[in-house]
Amino acid sequence: MDADIITIGDEILIGQIIDTNSAWIAQKLNAEGINIRQITSISDHPEHIIAALKDSGEKSSLVLITGGLGPTRDDLTKSALCTYFGTHLVENPEVLEHITQLLTPRGISINSLNREQALVPEKATVLHNKLGTAPGLWFSEKGKIYVFMPGVPFEMKYLVDNEVIPRVRKLFNTPVILHRTVLTQGLAESTLAEKIEVWEDNLPESLKLAYLPSPQNVRLRLTARGENEDKLLKLLDQKIKALNELIPENIFGYDDDTMAGNVGKLLYNNGQTLSVAESCTGGNIAHFLTLNPGSSAYFKGGIVAYSNELKVKLLGVNPHLIAENGAVSKEVAEAMALGARQAMNTDYSIATTGIAGPDGGTEEKPVGTIWIAIAGPNTLISKRFTFANNRERTIIRSTQTALNLLRLELLKSSSKGK
Amino acid sequence: MDADIITIGDEILIGQIIDTNSAWIAQKLNAEGINIRQITSISDHPEHIIAALKDSGEKSSLVLITGGLGPTRDDLTKSALCTYFGTHLVENPEVLEHITQLLTPRGISINSLNREQALVPEKATVLHNKLGTAPGLWFSEKGKIYVFMPGVPFEMKYLVDNEVIPRVRKLFNTPVILHRTVLTQGLAESTLAEKIEVWEDNLPESLKLAYLPSPQNVRLRLTARGENEDKLLKLLDQKIKALNELIPENIFGYDDDTMAGNVGKLLYNNGQTLSVAESCTGGNIAHFLTLNPGSSAYFKGGIVAYSNELKVKLLGVNPHLIAENGAVSKEVAEAMALGARQAMNTDYSIATTGIAGPDGGTEEKPVGTIWIAIAGPNTLISKRFTFANNRERTIIRSTQTALNLLRLELLKSSSKGK
């Protein structure tokens, strides 16, 4: 069964915001076995809205629309809906009551903009939006379903999870589609493709492989389609096991795993703690680690020693090391890691020092040169990397690479302990 | 003049990756006075590609297509192109030579996948992709222009900037469209709308206003359209000046400004330095600050004191303060700020301590409770905030709110000094 997603709003067309809603909705519907045929972003001109509804309604059974509803600009969308579905606006007392209840405790008084949000097309089923003032609208028209939701992500997500998915499950009967994504680090797309070529060529008809490269890693997505969920799951497990034997060091996780999250799990399971000493990554390793709920169980803290003065003062780096080798060097990276481990009293530590750019490079140490060191109970390693001349990407790649180095160390030390 | 953007690839339709390319292209074309009519994401099925090319080619003069070209999956796209444009593939010696030159120094040997990338449709003008192996392809067909580019963002961006925009400028004659975005912090969308209602109602025909809310702020986008660039610029300046008088404390920047970048500029201009002491924000304030090139001129470093032990050891917080008031308190936030300023020897410091969640909340201090403190040469302030129960959003909002508090302090102290 096919679905279309339409996002309404000039902000996407002029590139002011990135459409993250569509990806989120697509994932949710896929998990329900619904295939997304097309995602379309359009302006809020009524004639464009109507043309898009017509096109999607002809080709898909379910059309999900976000945006164009909200306190400041929902008039155009609603009048387009009324034209398309041949209906008119009526005030909905439950919606008005809900808006009042939502805004009053925040000290906001109802204004005419809020009041207009309580006007809904008469033919629509109103979907209760617990988290916001604009309700969702559900239309069933000539065998097709159209669902309108506000564009604010957390309101849209609430509506999809609590109002849309339960209704869709009741209405449609769908095939089994399973996705599994294998997360790899440290291999370029074409090198990876060559390493796994034979494995890939022997995948059965029911499995489809896609390469998804990004600055920090290459993800491999396997899609299984069929009738029997157990059989598909077994097939996926078997193929992924074989893949693991081909590139054991490069696979760091699956699906929604993150490098920082998986490093955290290893530390948590070992009952070990971590600290970081960051120069060029500027706090991003600490940030990635602390995005994970419960990270305080293993992450004690970090020192962002952006200036050399603080490398000496807070991490105990010998100033002669900096004078002799430069701040971006094996010696300083290792001294930072040892200093962090001691200052913050942890089992492991990560240190980074490098030239994120755009300035500061030399011939010997061009922009993108990064030293990463890992210190642990029985280990001190360091490694030099050269990333591209793009500040943000270098910060992200350095972060991921540093965490992967720690991950491999943690795996090594656990297997030694066994 | 209208343009369409088409992105090809299942990874967007199944929600695996977020389409950031389209927003970037849209911004670039807008700056050239080209209006984006529609953005469409489709699968790599040849019939879907052909249908989308047909639809966009009928409605817009320029169609930009990304994705579907790359070492592992460009066959389908290229064969669809050949069908649509009535042409066939030929090996392009320059492209093959470029691929060889690109991969050899990386120690990668040319394989059959790479070699296939040197096959291009005979009718196409090849756009040289300096940064990658897949070339761009430019078709001029029945008065319409179609441009195919790889989906890897930095390769696509290189092609747009260096190959596409210069050609588009030569070919098309376009009206003047100017965008100015006003960045606000600290007001909800509907409150903001009410505060500026009269100003908004008096905007002339040639100006269009849009509200763009996000978790950390509400942006106001003004779009001016006309013939005379100077007149439009003057009109925009005048209206934005009037807006500034209505909400002076809430406007922190314009267009691509970031809160962290603007705080950095103020510090730089004052010749002052900053350090941070982060608990709940976990390194994100340091990360936002160090994303800015040149931040080492004013940002000396930070201490992520995630554990209470490190709040005491590295920031000199009196353990009795933590025992008596809890780590999330006015007293501890202020002690952290004072400790950071002293330990890192800076003019200003920011401290955060809070409950980012999802666990750890109490009735008195629910999840989302954050204390922020700012210490400076003549100032020590602190403020309590309550954000929503969403870990990532709370981290981002705390970061932005803390930086805005510092910004207002910096402005206050500069105006005192005058």
C-alpha cells in the first residue's frame, strides 16, 4: 500500500528550514508496512495545495499533509481544503475549549488568531492535538484518506503516534516490510562495496541493499519484503551475521544506534568510567555522550582545553611538550589523555587536538590534521588523522573516530579479561 | 522564473536520511531571484523518475535533480535519463581520467563500479565534479534545463556553486527577490504575533512576512519582491528598524547569524574572554561556541562537570552547597560560574545545572528545571527556567537561553562603559 507525504509552507521552498517531518513520518509508516511513494513540498497557494492533493490522491491510498496550520497562517490552507473537499468552516467548541485550557496557564490570553484555529471544515474528523492549538484533520473521500497536521514537529509526532497510526492500522491490511541498517565506520563507500561484493551479489530476491553515505560513516540498509515476518527476520539475521564476518572492525551498531550510545553501553556494562579532554572537538564528544539518557552513570565529565594555558593548568600538560612539538602532536594528545584520566579520576579518557580550520594549517600539519589519544587502565594509544578542510565536518568526524577508537579498545580489553 | 528540485533515492522515502540538499539548493537559487515551485522526493524506479521529470519540466524552466548518481547505484538513474532524453551512454575519457586521478593517491584501485561512472549520456554536457567520482550532467531540452548531480552534499554544493549558478546567471533574466530573517528569542509565536500585529498589518504589498518557529527561537522572515534592489533594501531596513523598537531584547541577530556567533562577536569586539561550566548542557555550549571559526580568540575553554565530584574538584564548588541545596540550585549554579571564571581565568563565565531528563525529576524540581548563572567582572546573575520534558530540546534551549543571558549582560556592560 502506498502513501504520499505533502509539506506545505514557503519556509521549506526557500530553504529556510529543512524538512525533518517527512523523514520521521516515512520511518513510522514504513514500520507499518506502508510504502512512501513520494514526498512533495509545496507553497501555501490554494491552487498549488489543491493540485498536490489531487495528484497524490490519485496515486496513493493515504495522503499525509503537514504545515499550513498554526496560529499565524492557517487561513489559506483551510480555505483550500474546503474547496477541495466541498465543505465549509464551523467553530468546534471542543477545540476552542482546548485552546483556552492550553494558553491560560501560560498567562497568554486568547486572541483572534487563536480563535480562528477553532474553525474546522465540517466534513473533517477532528484529531485532538494535546500538545498544541491547531487540531489535526482527517478526511475520508472517495476511498482515499487525507490527514492534515500542524508542521511543528512535536505536535505532528504526537498526532501521528496517538491518532493517525492507530486509525491506519484498523483501516488497511499491509504486507510485511522490515528494515535493518548496519552502521559502519572507517571505510569509503567504494572500498566497502568491493569488500562485500560477493555477499551482496548473493542476496536473495526478497532482500534489497542500499548504501547511505554521510560525513561520519556509511550505513548499509537491508530491506526485506514478504509475507512471513519470522522467515524475513531469520533471513536478515543470517545475512547480517555473514556481513559481520567480512568487516568485523567496521560495524559499530545497527538501526538507531549511535556511536556515543554504543560506547556508553560498553562502559556501563563494564562498570567503567570515562572523561574527555577536548581541544579541536570543542566539547562535541562530551555533547554526543551526554545526549544519551543515563550517561551520568559512566561519563564523569570533560575539560575543553581550547587554549594552551588551560591544557597546562587543567590537564597538567608539560609546557615544554607544547613548545617542542606544537599543541597538535602525538606527545600533547597523549599528555592530555593521561592528564584527563588523572584530573577526573576515570578508567578511560579520550583526548583530541587538531586544526579544525579554516585557518591555522601549515604544510606539515594542514587544516584537518587531528591527533586522538586514548588512555585506559593498561593502555595509551594515539593516532593521527587527516580530514577535509571543513570545520563542522572535521569536528563530527573527529568525534566519531575518537569514540570508535575507544570502542575498539573497550572490546579488546573485555576479550582479554575473558 | 520557477525551478523545481527533485531528489532521487529510497533513503529519503523510507526516512533514513533527511533531505538537507533541497533546502541548501533552494536558498542558493532564491538568492539568484529564482522561485522554487516544488520539491519532490521520489524512488529510483525509472518510471517514477521519468514521470517526475515530465511533471517538473512542464511547470518549471529549470529542474535540478540530486541523487541516484554514485559508485553503487547510478545505473537505474542513467538509463532513465537516456530514455527520457532519447540518448545513450558513451564512455567519457575526461571523467575516467579524473576518477583515476582521484582514487589512486588514496590507495584505492579503480574497479568496475568506478569505471561505470565514466559512462555519460551522449546528449549531456558534463559538469566537472572536482570533489567526487560522479560528474554532473546538464541537459537543455525543448527550452527547459535539467541538471543532474550526485546526492553527496559537498559534491552537490561544489557543482551548484561552480558549475550550475554561473550557467544559470548567463541563461536567465530574473526579478529582484530579497530575504531578510529576524532572529528572536524568548517569545512564543502567538505572543510575538500580538506584540507586532500593528507593524505587520502596515507592511506594504511588496513585503511578505512569515513566522518560522523552532525549539530554540522564532524567526521572522521578510521577503521583498520588485524591480529596484536599492529601494527594496531601504524598505527592508526601515521596517526592521521599526521592529527593533518594538521588541529590542528579543532580537539577537539576522539571517545566518547564530546566538553563539553573535555572543562571540561581542566578546571579540570587547577584547574579553569566556569560559563555561556545564552540567546539564553536557558540553553543548562549548560546542556551539567552537563551531565558529576564530573562537579561540575569546573562548578559553570549559569544564563539563557532569558528576558532583568534579563540580567540587574542578570548579571549587563547596560540597555543603550541594548537600544543602541540591546540585540543581541557584547556589550551585552561581558557585559553578564563579569557579569557572577563576579556574580558567576569564572575564565572563556561564554555568548550567539542571535536569535534562527523562529521569531524575521531583515534584519541586521537575524534569526540564534548569539554573543558569553568568559571572563577569562586575556581575553575578542567575535565573531558573522550566523547559519541556525532551532531553535534546532541553539541552538546545538551555544552551541558547544561557548564551542570550550572557549577550544581554555584555550589551548592558558595554552601554555602561560608554
